[in-house]
Amino acid sequence: MNAPVSDVREAVRAKYAAIARGDEAARGDEPGCGSDATSCCGDAEAEATTNMIGEAYETVDGYVADADLELGCGVPTDHAGLEAGQTVVDLGSGAGLDAFVARRVVGASGRVIGVDFVPEMVEKARANAQKLGVGNVAFVEGAIEDLPLGEQTADVVLSNCVLNLVPDKERAFAEMYRVLRPGGHFCVSDVVTDGALPDAVRRSAELYAGCVAGAIDEAEYLGRLERTGFVDVAVPARRRIDLPEEALPAALSDADRAALNESGLWSVTVRGTRPDE
């Protein structure tokens, strides 16, 4: 049984709004994206183990420090095959980290659209864009399950440690498909499991906001993408996430802790293509 959708949305919105405002206490000690205890993102090679945010982005062309809130679980732009002139949509764009990296690649002839459902994040991203003086990056408020974009808008869809936060993943994947042009592709970094999560973890809205409870089995994740219609779905990068005991909620039973560890959390980067018509 999962946490109620309304509770999940409110927990996610509240946490990331506070982070956008600079409230470090909002990161907390629960595991997941942007927590003090552990994070999805690291600078290790594929198949390595990571439990703290690394500095992978600092050497990436287009990196903007003010946009780096340490909330990612990979570097999707590394595997996205971006090209000059493309239109890129970044789902859950936060303060604009991946959008600004993508902008550097697509150049003045391309454009980047960031979408986030947290108003404070959109405001922060727009402020960063204004400071940079860039005109081909726009940030809009909207839900991933109901994107405020027309059909076949994008050549590439990006997302970084966000889709696990979306309760209705089938609808989110369908929206990705809808906004991609035929022949376009997505490249997303996300958190998945190797096995089922304990019910007690699934019911926790707090752990959902921390990128844990919303994670689904990797095989199921890839299967849902394929059932949406995507082809050539592949995983070019994968990292194990080890959760320290002190990062888990005190109320979690020993049995649930053991089951969570057995299920295994992974940071993966996934690619797929909308077929040509």
C-alpha cells in the first residue's frame, strides 16, 4: 500500500519549496535526494556504490553553481546525445541545473524549457536565468502528469531524480511520450529498486519526498516505459545507493530495515526513443 497521493504531493511540495528558499533543515536526515544523511548522486563510476553527493557537475560545461541544490541522482546530460539547435524539456527542473547545462550544448539556435510544480523552484530558476542573461531558457510551473506543453514540442526530454517522486508514473511516461517529437528521445536519471519495498516504506510520505518510497523495481520501470510505446530503452549508467542505518526513520522495524536493504536502491540513467511515425 502506498502513501495517499495528496499526502505525497504535499510532502514533496513542502520539502522542495523549503529547499528552494534555502532552508537547510528541510533536507533533514531521511535518505534520498538532497538529504544530509545520503543522496542519490555521486561521482563514482557505473556499478559503484555511493551514498553522498559527489562533485560530478562541477566539471560539466554549462554548470551554474547557484542552480546546484544537490538534488540529482546522476548526470543525464552526459548520456542524452544533445545537439545544437534541439528543443529540450527538463522535467522537475528545480533551480535550473540540467537546463543550463543543456542550454550550453543546444546553443543559441536551440531552446530549453524547464517544468517544475513547485513555484519557489520556478522562481529561483528564473532568477538564475536572469542573472545569466540567457534568453533561450524558460521555466514554467506545471505537473509532470499534466505538462503545460503542446504535443511534439521536444527533441529531447531530460529529468534528474524526479520521476520517482511522481505517484502516477504511467501518466508521467505518457506525457513524456506526448511532448516528444517522433524520433525524439528521453534521458532520465532516477532511483529504482532491485525488488519490492516494504509496505511500511511505501506508506511513508516523508520517505516518498526523500526519493525512496516512490522508487519501483527497475524491471517494472523499464517495462512501463516500453508499454508506453518507447523503443530502444536502455540503462547506460547505474550506481548502488547504500543507506546508513542512522538515515532510516526510527519507527521503521528491524524487519522492514532488513527488507529495505535487501530490495536494494539504485541510481540509474535510462534512455529511450519515441519511434518515427
